[in-house]
Amino acid sequence: MENGTQTAVFYILSGLIVGSAFMVVSLKNIFHSALFLVLCFFSVAGIYILLSAEFVAAVQVLIYVGAITVLLIFAIMLTAQLYSPSIRQSNEQVIPGIIIVGTLLIVTLSVLRRTSWRISTQGIEGQSTVSIGKSLLTTYVLPFEVVSLVLIAALIGAIIIARRE
Amino acid sequence: MLPYSWLIPCFPLLSFALIIFFTIKKPRLSSLVSIGAVALSFLFSFIVLVTVLGNPVTSEFKINWLDLPGFKVEAGMLIDPLTAVMLMVVTIVSMLVQIYSVGYMAGDSRFSRYFSFLSLFTFSMLGLVLSNNFFEIFIFWELVGLTSYLLIGFWFEKKTASDAGKKAFITTRTGDLAFLVGIFLLTTTVGTLNFQEAFHQVESGAISSTLLTLSAILIFGGAVGKSAQFPLHVWLPDAMEGPTPVSALIHAATMVAAGVYLVARLMSIYALSVPASLVVAIIGAFTAFLAASIALVQNDIKRVLAYSTISQLGYMIMALGLGGYTAGTFHLMTHASFKALLFLGAGSVIHSMHTNDIWEMGGLYLKMRTTAITFILGSLSLAGIFPLSGFWSKDEILLLALNKSPIFALVGLAVAFMTAFYMFRLCFIAFYGKARDQHKFEHAHESPKVMTVPLVILAFLSVFAGWVGIPWLSKGYSTFVYHHEVHHLEPNFILMLVATFVALSGIYLAYVIYYKGTISAERLKNRFSSIHKLLYNKYYFDELYNAIIIRPLFKLADFLFKKFDLGVIDWLVNAAGNFTVFLSWFWELFDTYVVDGAVNGLGYVVRGTGAGIRKVQTGQLQNYAFVIFFGIVLIILLKIF
Amino acid sequence: MPSLYHYLSLSALLFCIGIFGALTRRNAIGILMAIELLFNAVNINFVAFARFIDPQAIVGQVFTIFVITIAAAEAAVGLAIIILIYRQHKGVDVDKVNIMKW
């Protein structure tokens, strides 16, 4: 892609992300929040592609959009009747929240501004998917296995917790 | 091996703890534990002796115990040939006495406790022997005194026994007070508690000769008490109220030798003070003579032996006072073997006859052959008959006395004569002649093996232990245990002959009077009735002390009680009580109004503050998260600005 | 072409929105969604660093995979807890779940 196109795509995606994320945290209807969350996740996947991380983008779509959001919507439907008043949600402590979050944002941005990063000029060679696959089964095989155990534990834990006695 | 010598006293200590805490209900097991522990100590002591024999140097092992500015107390061991010999003496006698006690004390209701005390005593004695400084030796010195007290009064139901225990304790305490003062005087002057450092300081002249003499004599006071020397000898004969094996172990072979050991250990100090050593020698010689003369007429078998012990200890002290480090400790060693034998033999007789009075015995040779033979061997050794142990050590002391000052040699010969006489008076009355108490005679029997085997071993030692000190040996006791340099005295044949003649004549006199009856003992007694009375009543020492010390003390105490306690102290106490009542009334008011007010006020403040602050605790996680993020922002701000 | 700074700023913005949500939402599921936003912000950081700091080693991407996995596990357990809370309190409003207060 051209540099110009890249920049344009970046800004569009960023706008989508920030906008939908804002909707997620501010909408009254929680079901709508969940839908905006899907949009946000899609846009993040786009950002990953822009950063030439195709595999991560694919995983993002599969796990976040495909699994987690569906899970969230299930939870919403289990805990509230759609279109019932209880699906409404409210925000509280908005003003102090804005103050703290605003300060944090300013502070973070200024820190980012001050830091000088060791930027590498090298480009990415070949497919990142191949190298991720290789390193997951060689260098990071132990964390990989551990994570699989964590998943099993979470699975069983979730079942145990949500089970009716 | 030597650095592990601290284990030697630890075995009996462990056994003491084991018996007291675990096996007190199982007498047989207790005795096994105790004997096993002392056997281990014996084994280790033997290894130490062999090591020191191979390399006769003085080794010291110590750790800092208390390290205060300007004052340092160490815990340590000093191992030299003298220590090695003493370790052997203590462990051998202790082991044999404990084995013997299994028979002697059989059936006693406090059998286990008896063995625990013996273990504790052995621990204390071994610790005393191994000590490398004044502080440590004083601790063990007192521990030894304590166990002696416990064992003398072991049969405390008997009033005479508990009284004897108290008497021994108080009398030796008198000496210990002097000992303590002497230690203070010496150690504060030289600035160290450690023996070797102190000797070094003394030898380099860090202390004036007057102070040195004074502290040496005061320290000797401790030895006088422990070793029952004049004028503190009165406790030892009474201590015979304890079980006989205890008398053998503590009041013949080991504890009473502690005084002798102390003087020997501090030889470097006494060697530098002529007046102090003279005092030591005179006290020793005087005691030897005094006690031997009392022993001539006593009728209680154990008391004869007790006075004999005092007399022999006087002999050793005299030798040390004359500078005879080797001679004194050599006699200590041989004396330990034959005096332990004699006491255990006497115990065997008492065990079988149930009496201490020699005039109720007689003809026992027929009934108790092993006891009789070993007892007579011990007597011969004590009398100093060639070639038994006692001959060599006594000869060594006499030779030394002759070289230093003939008066002491004369006293020594006189004591040797009396010793031979009273020992064989005992032997002839108890073991020969006809049975005086037919009933008891018929019930007499030889003691069990567990008692006779230690007798035989001790008899063996009584005969041969002294051979290590035969003066013609090129390498013997005198080249092993010596102070600074070997003092080799030329053996004197004439002296040997004279000494033997004196001893034999003592025995002959006893033979003539008590066996043949050629000279009637009754007539002699009547002829010299005043002297006999004096001797029989032990020169009235007890009565004298009673009159000049104890009675006045009682009177003073009585007077103080009546006048001072009832009059002054009670009045003061009552006044103080009334004053306290008044004060407490006052303070009660203060408490009610001031203190309670303050306390309640504080309570109100705390409660109010709590009520206000508790509102912050909403129980809402998000509120807490707010605070957390606020904190994070603050931290970042602090970091970047 | 957007630089590292751009991506990091985007991530910071997303992170702040996520925190805002987590702090202000009263519905437990809403809080969970906000937390997912936080994860995404972090992941963008990782991938951006992987791209710009050391493109040869893809450590950042591998780590992102792990984070996504853990996020899935977290969502599962979290939603199970929410279901439990719903059964206990007949609602998922965290204001009513204040058993920490005494």
C-alpha cells in the first residue's frame, strides 16, 4: 500500500475504534454496547493487518468477534430480557471518571512524546504466520502448554461456578 | 580428637536429663543409662589420655561466652597431662562405683534418682577438671558441692543424714566464699579469667607479691573447704551418712580431690608466692597429723576411713605446698584407687552386716573372702607397703619433704605410722578374731558379683597403678605430669627402708594389740584416758565450733529477732502499710476523675473519627478502583515532573 | 505512513476509554466489556512494538496470542461469575453487590 493510503486507512480505523469504544462504554442499552464492541474488535483486527500481523488479525476475529462477543451476548440474554427495562444500564461517577481518565491520557501521551524509541528500519520478511507457528512449537512450547492448561482450568472452573446445585 | 573432649562431661549430663525426664519409673533402665553414659565418658577419656601421652602439650579450646566491654567470659577446655590423668581417675572410679551401686542400692525406693544424681555429679566433676578459666571452674565447683549435698542427704528421712548434708554444704560454702573473694582479687588485678593468661600475667609480675599471696591464700580457702582440711574438716566424717558408694566416689576419690586439683592447677600462682605455699604446706601437714590421730580410736568403719581420707588429702596438700606438683597429683591418683576400694569394701561389709560398728564385726574373713582380701590389699597399699601403689606415691612425697624441709618428712613418717596402725586395727578387728555378734555373723554373706567385681578391679589398680611412678623408670609419671620442668629426685634407699619399717611397725603394733591381745587395748585406754577421750571426741572441734560460732550466731539472731524485727522492722512495715493505704485512697480519686476521664475521652474521639471515616469504605469495588487509579496518576506525575 | 507514536497514542486512547468504562459502568457485563477494551489496547501496543522495534523476532505477536487466549479464559470465568451473581442477587448491578461493606 502507498504511504498515503496507509495513513488514511489508519485514521479511518482509529476513528472507528475510538468511536465504537466510546459507544460501548456510554450506551444505555447493553445489547447495543455489545454490537459496538464487535465493530471495535473488527477495526482492531484491521489495525493488526496494517501492522502486517495477519495471523493475529485472524485470531482477533475468530476469538474476540467469534467467541467472546457471542459469549457476552449469551450472558446478556441469560441475565435480562431484551427490551426490558433491566437491560438499561447507567453510568455513575462520570465526572470524577472523566477527570481521572483525562489526566491519565494527558500524562500517557506526554510520556509517549518524550520517550525516544529505538525504531528498527528493517521490514518484515515472509509470512508472520509461519514464524509464529514455528516459535509456538519450539521456543514457546512450554508457555503454550501452560496456557492450554489454563484454558482447561478456566473451562472447568466456569462450568463449576455456573452450575446449578 | 581433643576438640571433641567436651563430649566427656556431656554424656553424664544427658544421662541425668534422660533419667529425670524419662526413665525415673524404670530403675533398671536408669542404672543402665547412667552406667552406659559414664562408660562412654571413660572411653573418650581414655582416648584423650592416649592422645596426650603421645603428644604431651597443653591444648586449650575455647569459645567466647559473654563478651562485655572490658570483661570477657569464655567457655572452654584446658587439656594437659594433669587433666588427662584426672579424667581417667574420675571416669574409672565413677564407672566402678555406679556398677557397684546397682548391687548396693538394689531395692531402694529412689534408685533412679540416685543414679541421676551420680550422673549429675560425674558431669560436674568432669566439667571442673576440664575448665580453662576461673568462672567456669567456680560454676562446676558449686555444682559439685550441690550434688554432694544431694547425695549426702539422699536418705533424708534420717535426720542425721539431712543434717550432715546441710553441714557439708554450709561448711564448704565458708571455704567457697574465700575462694570467690580470691578469684575476684586475682582476676580483677590481672584482668582476665583465663587460667593460662592469668598465669602469664602473674609470671610477668603484673600483680604485687602481697596481693598475690593474699589471693592465693583466699583461693586455697576453697580447697580447704572442698578437701576437708583443717579448720573446715568437720563436714567430711558426718558426710558418711550418705550411701557408702557415694562416700567412695565423692568423699574419697573425686570431689574431695577437687581441692587438691585446684591447688595443682594453680601451681603457677603458688610457686610464685613463698608465704602462700608455706601456709598450704603447714595446713596440709597439720591436717594429716590431726586426722590420722583421730582415726586411731574411732569405732565406726566409715568414720575411720573418712579421717584417713582427710589425713591423706592433707598429705597431698602438703606435697603441693612444698612444690611437689608431681608427687601431690601422683598420690591423688593412687589414693583414689585404694581409698575407693576401701570404701566399697566397707560398703560390702556394711551391706552384709547392717552395722557400721567394727566391734560388732569380727571373723569376717571366713564369710566374705573376696571383700576381705581386697580390703586388706587396699589397706596395705594405704599403709605404703612395698611394692603396692601407695608405697611409691608416699615415698615420692616423703622424699620431696626430706629434700625441702625435714620437719615435714618427720610429720609424714608419723602420719604413715598412724595410718598403718589404724588401718590394720580395722582389718584385725573386722576380719579376724572371733565373731563378736553371733547373730549378725551368721547372717553375713559375700556380696553379689556386681559388687565384688569392681572391688577386684580396684584392688588390681591399688596394686599396680602406682607402678607408673617407680622412680627408676626413665619414662614414668614424673616425666608426664610436671610443672614447668621435670623435677627428678634421686631415689633414697634409706628413706624407703625407714618408711617401710615405720609402716611395718604400725602394722605389728596393731597385730600385737588387736590380734594377739598381748597388750590390752583396755589397759592402754585407761592409762591414757585423757588423750583417748580427746581423740575419741575429735579434739572437740564440733563442740568448739558450736560454742564459738553457732551458739553466738543463734543468740545474735534471737536478739535481732526480738529487738530489731519485732520492734523496729514491724513498726516500719506497719507505718509503710498505713502510708500506702492513704496513698491508694488519694490515687483512687485521681483514677476516677482524671485517668478515667482521659480514657473515656480518648474512646469518644476514636469512635467519632471512626464513624466519619467508615463512610469511605463503601464496599464498592469501583470506588476503590478510583482511588487506585488516582494513585497511579499521581505516581506517574511525580515520576515525570 | 503512521509511526509508532500514532499506534501507541491510539492504544492509550482506547485504554483510557476502557478504564473510564470499568470505573463508571454499573452493569457487571458492561464492566467486562470495558475490560475487553483494555486487553485490545494492550494488544495493539504489543503488535506495534513487534512491528517497529524488532520486526525479525515476532515475540510481540506471540505474546498477543497468549493474551487473547487468557482473555478468552477470563471472559468465560467472568461470565460464569456474573451468572452466579445474577442468581444470588436477581440482577447484575454491582451497586447491589456490596457484601464487602460491613
